[in-house]
Amino acid sequence: MTTITFVDHLSTEAFAWLSSNAVRRTVPAGGVLVGQGTRTTDLFLISAGLFEVTVATPSGGQQRISQLWPGAIIGEMSWLDGGPTSATIEALEPSEVLTISGAALDAKIGADPVFGSSFYRALAREAFVRLRAGNALLSKK
């Protein structure tokens, strides 16, 4: 399956900065990268593996929302609005992410408007891809 990801929308320079300012983290199969309702300002770029996105249901179960693969970004909503995470992100197989400090990203965007423009444009495009996928899913119900 060929899918355009967040990383595909970034400029080469923006991706280089993110890569060189990130901490590589391994997540084992079944490991939770982000738990729904937690607070974090870090962002995560998936560099290898596969993750499942779930949300808690009113009955106490978990509803699968989507899967994320290399090139996807995680944590952007909490970074942008300061709110708790909206979903749980669990590795379905041994995976790896690049962890970017929200504070470091804020400083870079403040100091480099060209970088900021590229980053926010990529975020907007990713948001629209996810929104279209959600709309398609809802239209099938």
C-alpha cells in the first residue's frame, strides 16, 4: 500500500533538522508509546514498525481507530493545544520512533520561520489526510 505520510510533506531541510534533534526510541511489540489521557509535549515520528491507534469506549473497551506506519507523526495535537492525548498508541510489532522535544521544536519554529512554515504545512496536510480517512470510514456506516 502506498500512502503519503507526514514526512513526505516535509521539506528536506525540515526533515534533516527533526532527525538530527530527535532521540531514537525502540518500542517492543505490545508496548504503549502514548496512553489516552496522558500529558506530553513530545512529538514522535515513526521510523520503523507499525502502531495501532485506539480510543476508550463508554463501556470500558477499546475501539480501533487506525494504524500508523513509518513516516507518520504522533503527539501533534497535544503539542499544539496542550491538552491530554486523545488516543492510545500501541506497537503491533517491534517499532522505532524519533522523539522530538516540543520545547526544542517551539524554539526552532520561533527562530526559523521557513522551517515553521514547512512544518505547519506538513501538519495541515497530515490532518487533512486523516480527516478524509475518517470521513470515508463514517460514510460506510
